[in-house]
Amino acid sequence: MAAVLAVLSMLTKSVVCFILSFVYSFFLLWRKRTLFFACMCCYLFFSLWSRWAAMHNVTTLSGDETTFSVRFIAPIYIDGDQVKTTVQWQKERLQLAYRLRTEEEKRKWEGIQIGTACLLKGTLERPSLPTNPYAFNYRRYLFYQRIHWIVRPASLERCMRTNVTWIERLQTIRQQGIRYIQHHFPNDVSAFMQALIYGERSDIEPTVLAGYQKLGLIHLLAISGLHMTLLIGGCFYLFIRFGIPRERATIILLGCIPLYVVLAGAAPSVMRAAIMTSCFLLFSSRLRTLDALSVASLLLLLKDPYIIFHLGFQLSFLVCFALMICSSFIQNERSVVRQLFMTSFIAQISTLPLLLYHFYEVSLLSIPLNIIFVPLYSFIILPLSFAAFLTHLFMPFISSLIIYVLTVVIEYANALVVSLADTSVLTLGRPPLLLLVAYIIAIFLFFSFFRIQKVRGYISFFVPFCHDRAFHLAIFSPDR
């Protein structure tokens, strides 16, 4: 918490953040004096680190330059006739945007790999500002990625391959894997396989993607803790079954996790899940889940303070934290359906302020649909996606049946999502700052008093089958 408040205070210069920092320090003096010194040192360090990062997030270009020696450092995305990627000029990153004119040009751009250096001639322009209140701020979005200019090339000359780092080599392998899926699988199946295996959602049909977002199911298409747990747990089980000692299996998995993070796109949710998984593999039961989450947040903020503005970072850590502090209530449920309900309910309530701030709406169907879709993706679509990909690589004669089953399941799931996308959605708009703070305080109080007998009536309203006395005693007993 100290690191988060320090980064927000320095990068936003918000009075609210400074007030919250003061309140937090007062709370430590009042209730957690043993942690006060360590937290204040952490606050001071991340304040200085964020200040240093902000001072160096500036451009050295004037905007009049027309010739650049650039190096391609990110995959090239082609959407229709639009080409987008990121290039490096000296120590500055530029967002490249180009409009294709012919099929020959498209093939030429598709052939450019990460690590290619070219002489680029073109013009620079500033990223656009929003034209309407609360519209997407593209300039700020790029600023958080340390990008200050968009370069529109007129020509590329003298392109040559340069030495690539191991990360860039893995990024190249990732692009090859994505293209393999695009070329060998049906369109709908291909788009979801890319999302679940490589964390790439650009090929999913916009209406379907918007439906998942409106219904609060978009987290299923992001590689996070659930995917990492299933993959690492499955691999660990196979290693043990094949006679590999636990210690050696742990070392192998610790070496493979960073590789998969890059292959999966290195999104904040992926990195959080990878760090926490690595902590558990290293320290086993000696490390609390909340400590692993803290380590993950500190390492990611140390890597890049601006990552705190990434929506994936905010949602991933917030949901994880809320589920941790309410884990006892979830574990006390004997029914799988009740556990899924409680998990979805807690996740929905905890992320409500963020959802309203970024998307201005919330779906009333999010909780029941998560009860259906979480098991569907966890135990059917995700395993079938990996099985289809691996069998197509090594045993193509088996993959056709798996692809058929996967196609049917995804088509029915998408049809349900699209049909319900515009129903039971409350569009409330972005709440004012004071109302947003009130939401956060109300949610905090709700979780704080979750054990109190008075809350029982509200829970029983949402969970009609929880009227038996044993259930209420299990949840609200003072010794828990």
C-alpha cells in the first residue's frame, strides 16, 4: 500500500493521494507501529523512484525531423489497411502508423521481424487528445508507455537484421505461433486460441469482444492466475508422474515461467500471476498469499511505475486482494456453486468503482454468467485450446475432432454472450470524484463488517439457498 500511494502521489500530483498517504501513515502509527518504519522507507524509496521516472519521461525530438534510423522492437499488427507497431530511435520509442495501399505492401510489412533496423523517412505528429469529455485519451495512453510521437513513414530503406535479445527472440517465436494458429484453425476458434495461449485478442470480432466486456467476462480472455495455476499445476503433476523429483520439477518450472510470460505477451496480469506462482514454488507454505501479492506489486512497480495506470494491473491486483481477504468465506462454502457465487460476487463488488470509472456501466448478469463461464473456460475451452494446438503440431490426425468440439463450444458461448450483451446493463456514467471515494469507502466498510450478523440478511437476499442456521454460524461466528 505504501508503494502504491507513493507512486500515485508522485505521478498524479493529486491532493487526494497525498491525503490518503497521510491517513495511511496515521493508521500505521495507530494500529501497526511495528510496520511504520518499514512502510515509510518503502514510501520514500518509491516516491524518489517515481519522481526519477517522471523526470526522464520526456522527448528529445522537436517534431521537425524527417529521417530516422529506427529499430523494430515490437510485433507488427495489421488491422485491415492499418499497420501499427513500436520502433526505437536512439533511446526514444515512437509509435509507427501506416496505411497500406497494395497487397504487395502488406506482404512486405508482414515480413519485417523484431530486431530489424531500417532507415525511415516520414513525418512526426503528436498523439491526438480527446475531442469529447471522458473520451479515450490516446496521448496519455502513449505517455504512460513513454511514447511521445507518432511517426508516419513515407519510405523504409536499407532494412537489415540486427542481433536480438532473448526477449526479442521469444517475441518472434510468439508471433510465429500466433500466425500458425491464424493459418491452420477456423477464424472463431483461432481468435480465442490466440487469446488463451498467447494473450492476443486483436483477432476477436469486435461485437463479441464488446459483449464479453459488457458482461464482466473479459477476464476469461486474459492470461492470469487461473491460467497460470492450471498450466503450472498440470505440468508439475506430469513431471511427478514421469518420475521427476519434486525439487528438479520445481527448478524446471521456475526456469520456464519467465519464458512463458514473454510468450503470453507480458501483460500485468500475466506478470503478477508468474511472480506469485514463483514465490509459492520457492517458499511453498512458508509464504502467505498476501505476502506473495505484495512482492508481485513491488517488483512490477520497480520495473515501471507507470504500470500502475494500466487497467489490467488495477483489476488484477484489486480482485486478487479482495478474494484473499474474503477467502475464508469462500472456503467455508461446501457447495461448488456457492463458492463460484461468492467468488463472482466479491470480485464484482470490489471492482465496481474501477468499472464505473473506465467503462461507465455495469452488468447485472455478471455474477450468474461468471458462475457458468468460469468453469466452462477453466475446464473445457482452455484445455481444449492447448490440446488442439499441441495435437495439430505433433499429431494432426487427432486434432480435427478436438477442433470440431472446440468450435461448437465457442460458437454457442459467443452466441449467448452476444444475445445478452445489451440486456440488464446499467449505464451510470463516470461518477464524480467524491462519489467514487464514497463507493470505495462503502465497499471497504462492507468487507470490514462482512462477519457481522447484520450482513446476513443482505447475503441471504442474494443467495436464496443460504437460509439454514449452520451456514450462518459458519460464516458469521466471532472466532473466524
